[in-house]
Amino acid sequence: MTIRVVIADTNALIRLLNPREPGHAEHKDAFAQMAHLVVSPLVLAELDFIATTRSGSKAALKLGRFIANQAAINRFTIPDVAPHLSTALAVAEGYTHARGGQGIGLTDAMNVALAKAYGTDSVFTTDKEYRIVQPLTGHTAFRLLPADL
């Protein structure tokens, strides 16, 4: 089964790209079923920060090159998020009560907005907070990969 368009979250990319991360094999298998991955620049910034902090700048650059190569062959899209910022902020504002009042962050809210823009319910993530967020696409719930395969 091929999943046409999937929105990428930081935690899933970390598990996909680092064989030492728990769940690497499951994330690799899920990735193999995806035709196209949408990666927000906000996710890229988080990914770079985490990789640099954990493993240094050389490791972060290696991850960046992987993503750039995937974008060059049109497997990944890195969209301009400016047109979706108002939607993402509205999503975040609607969930200020979530997680004991901690809410959801702008990166996750942007992923919800991008899912709407790309007409998908599929998110490559291990983040369970997507279970409480209502998709803007008309779908009843988000499909979290690899958990929902």
C-alpha cells in the first residue's frame, strides 16, 4: 500500500534517520510506504537543533543533506509556510487547553495547517497529541504513521 502525501513531524524524522533511535525499523518501514513527504521549515529547524545538540554539526549537516537530496528528487516538499501561518495560529489558539494547559506548539499546529493544504490525514509522527486535534480536512481523525499502519 502506498500512502500518497504525508506530513512529517520532527520526532519521526529523528527515528527514521538515526538507526540508534527506538522505533527506527518501524519508521523506516512506514517511510517506504510513503510516496511524498511534506516537511515544514519549522520541522527542519527543530530537527537541526536536536541533531546539533545531540550529535554535533556534522551529524546535523548529514541530515540536512539527506532532506535536500529527497527534495531534489521531489520525494519531499519543503513548502513556504507564510500562507498557512494564520491557520496554524488559529489551530494553536483552539488547543490552548490541551496537555494540561500547555497547548500545542506552532510546529504541530503548522503540520495541521499543512495537512489541510495538502488534503491529507496522514502524519509521520510518534506524537500522540495529534490524537486530540481535529483535522481541518474533513477527516474524522489524523492517521499517525507508523502506529496506524
